Amino acid sequence: MQSSVKQKLLEAFSEANGEFVSGQALAEIVGCSRTAIWKHIEALRSEGFELEAVRKKGYRIIHKPDKVTENELLIGLQTEWLGKEIVFKETTDSTQKEAHRLAQEPFKEGTVVIAEEQTAGRGRMAREWHSPKYTGIWMSVMLKPALPPYKAPQFTLITAVAVVEAIREVTGLEPEIKWPNDILLNGKKITGILTELQADADQIHSIIIGIGLNVNQKEFPEELAEIATSLAIEKGEPVSRSQLVQEILKNIETYYHVYMKDGFTDIKKRWEKYAVSIGKQIIARTVTATIKGKALGITEEGVLKLLDDEGTIHDIYSADIEINKTAE
């Protein structure tokens, strides 16, 4: 089945909100015969969709598989432009690398690269990211805002808020943000965010936001078991990955518009509300120094403000941080 036909069918079912769509209506939407529609419906069934067919009523989708392919994500996607163009890979080295390759050519803003498995997933500072098949959300979002490069770091924080609120909405769990790019549940990591930039001196060409989210893993390698967890482990039941992706994309699009129109102030307040370290004694390890002190908050540029014991306020642009439990 051609992808354009699939997309038209899936959009029709999505707009129907669970109601029946007649074969004739589908034929007119797609531009083919009713016999051809039946063949396309059978093709969707072969991909794991459950469709009900009732004489004189038509068809409706009653269940979609928990995959993260273009088809599954388009049904119910509540965005204007983000995620309307999806590049799906069953297996890839890294969605971030794939997005960088795509960004060498003109691309549609809001394109999402998503995979069922990464063989060379990576986080900040080139750290490996464990990305087993069919368990998590491994995706990269491609943006090209008309902004100068110094405005790019805020997109990591925008994405963190979007992901936290999506998790809260879909699962009822209450994750926290660890500056600059981690999301935790019960003190263990569930999400990493990697924001990379392609830019000229005065203009962003592209921002590529990589999101790795542990969703349905039941266990982790020994070296990660003490520091990582998944939504399924914390909730005690599997979570719909496609629903979570849709909610994340909706939130990113919403806060993207807020940032472009009104700046970072409102998003900053939300970020600080979810932050695990604000107001606490922390240890910040930068490339050049280790600084201990109280995390005061973040600036409009997303810089962490840290007050040390001598009363000096440090601007932390990049660091690994941890709660200083000996000082609590």
C-alpha cells in the first residue's frame, strides 16, 4: 500500500474519533474504488490494526498495535505540523545521526526520526544509550526556528517540560527533571535529552532534539540496574509508546509556539516546578572544576545558578550534577 494512501486512510479514521467511516467516503477521500479500499483495509490488518467492518456503516479502527511506525503515530496525532512527516526505521545506528544526515538537505520543519531499535544510541558527552527493540521511545525531532544560535539551549529545557507533562498525562506518574537533560522517576533515570545544533554565526539552520525514553523495559543490564528504570517498572504495567509519542509531540509544539511568541519565562517556571535539584545542595562537576553549593534556579538562557558556601554565585553552563546528600 502506498504511504500516501495509508496516510489518507489513517487521517480519515483519526478524524472519525472511533466512529464508522463508509467505504464510499473512504474511496472518495483516497481517490480509488471501494474494492481497492477493501484491499487497503486488509493491508492495515496485516500490520496489526484491528478494524471492524459493519454492513451499511463502513469501517472503524478498534485497536492499533503498540508500534511507533508512521501509521500508528498519525492516528490521533493532535499537532498542526510537528510529526506530520515521520521517518521510521526498524533499526538504525542512532536517530540523531539519521536526523543529521537528513538535515544536510532541505527538510520539512517538524520532521521526526523514530526507530524501534538503536545500535549506537548515545547521550550527552557521547555516552552510550541502551536502546533495545520494541521497548522504548528513541526519536529525534528536527526544528528550524528563526532564532540566533544562543537561543538554542532553551530547547533542551522546553523538551524536558514537554516530556514530563506527557508522562504525567499518559501514566499518572510524577517524574522530575535533573538539570540539564535528564528525567528521573524515584531517583532513577528514565529519559535523556540531547540537543544538537547546526548553525551559521547569526542564524540557526537546524536544531535536532534526541529523546531516549525507557518505556516498557522489564529489566536493565547489571551496570544500569541501579541508576535506570522504565515507566512499566514504576507503573507495574505496560505503557502505550505511540500515545506517549503523540503527547510529547503535542507538548513540544505547544511550548515551541509559546517560546517563539512570548519567550522563556512561563516555560522556565514550569521547568523549575518539576526540577529535582532547585533549592537543594548539589555538587556540579564541570570540565574544569567541582563546585558545591545550593541550586538557586535557572536563568532565561537556561544557565544553572549555584550559590557556594562563600556566597559566590556561579553560572553553570554544562556539568554533571548530583544531590550533595552529606550537606542535606
